[in-house]
Amino acid sequence: MDVTLEDGTTVSSDRVFVAVCTCRRSRTYPWCDTSHRRSERPRRPDGGAACDS
């Protein structure tokens, strides 16, 4: 799979399945490494967890 970044750089992955990171917290950006799961999600004013979409 090839992905072209905003700056025109093309990155490749030879894996069968990959996930593209949209939160930009990945250490392997543009590929998702689930780094966002280690961060605490911001809380809503009512005390509930905010949606991370």
C-alpha cells in the first residue's frame, strides 16, 4: 500500500493489512500503531468521556 502525504512524500507498507492514522498521535505515522489508546481522552463537562472520532 502506498500513501501520499500532504507534503507530497509517498510512504509504502508491505503489510497485508494496515490502518491509516487520522489522529496523528502514532509513532509510525501515517500508519496507526494505536498510540492514541495510551492517552487519556478529554472529559465532557458532564463528566463523561468525549467521543474520539
